[in-house]
Amino acid sequence: MKWIDRFRYTSVALLAMRFGIAVQNVRVRLKRLEASGLVRLERRSVVEPWIVSLTPAGAKAIGHRPRRAPKAELHQTHGLAIGWLCALVETSARYAGAQVPTEQEARALEGERQRLGEAPRYSVRLDGAPRGQQTRWPDLLLERGVKVSALEIEFTQKTDERLERIIDAYAYSDFALVTYLTADPDLAAKLTKMIGLPRVPEVRVRPWLRLDDAERAKVRAAVDAARASFV
């Protein structure tokens, strides 16, 4: 239940992936929790995955503050992608011992640092951004010892002005690495051009990890072509 509450959405498949449990067993457990009023299950149609989230009673049961009920039609693809990437990192031997704070967890960690008078570690300031948009929280963070890297999943186009603000903020941040993951070759090219020449910290663009080989090749080709324009 604590893992479910880390995200706006999760799904049966993601829970099975994260905890190494058969999908059927996850469904049985979720049905029990649903019957107890601790989780909600919803989907937009019979061909869509079941979306899982905690109810206010579920959040209270684990000592968390209740969230608003997520709308299954809003940002579902992006929300599930964040959960999938988190599950992938947390179950990978390559990242054993690493912490993967979500945006919600990063906000709590940053709040504690602020109370202690320490500098921001999990977010960046966007100079010149409209009120309410001055702070950027990465989709996920990867924390290993003193190093913190940012992971951004970009499936849809933001305005050029907002993207440039975010990339500029990352370019002058204390993050060890910033990785943009996208499935869109055009967006990959745009991001690469905005990032420009290599800098420290490195801000890079990579194909979304769930693409097939042909789709990954298209994103890589778009990145390479954009880089070639710098020469």
C-alpha cells in the first residue's frame, strides 16, 4: 500500500513487476483491499489497464495524508510510465542500494532540508517563470550517496519557452546527470538542440526504454542529427 501511494496511478502489472508476484495473485490481494475500502480500482474501458490508488481510508491506514482521487483519463500514460521506470530501477541489480524518490517524496525531503536551512537538492528554480511554476520537480530522482540525478519522461510537447527554462535550470544545477526519456523523434531533436553542446552537469536525451528496436533507432537518429547541427 505504501508503494501504491507513491504515485498518482499504478496498475496490477506494475505491482506484479515491482514485487515479483504473479498478476493473478496481485488481483486477489487488491480485491481484498478494495473490499476493505483501502484501495480503489478503475479503468476507462475493458481494453484499458486497471488503475490502482489508495482511498482516504487506505492512506490513513499507513499513516499518510489522503490524496485526491486520481482521474483515470488525466495524464494516465505519463503517470504509469513514472511507476514503471521506478519499478525497473528498484528491481535492477545495477542500481542496488540507490534511492528513487518520487516527486511527492522529493517535496517532503526538500521541505526537511529547508527547515534545517540547507540548500535545495531535489529541485531547481526556474528563473522568470510565471507564479506557481518557479520550481521544477523531476519526474523521478536517482540518489546514490552524495550524487542525485534527475529523470524526466517527455511524451508530449511543452511550450518552447517552458522547456528552455527547465533545461537552463538543469544546466546550472547540482544534479550529477539529467536524462530526458522520450518516444517522439521530433521532441528528441528539439530537446537536443535546446540542450546544445555538452556541459556539466550532463543533460542528455535518450529513447524511452519500452520502445522496440526500430522506434529506439528513430529517436537515436533524431538525437544524432540534432547534435550534428552543432558542428
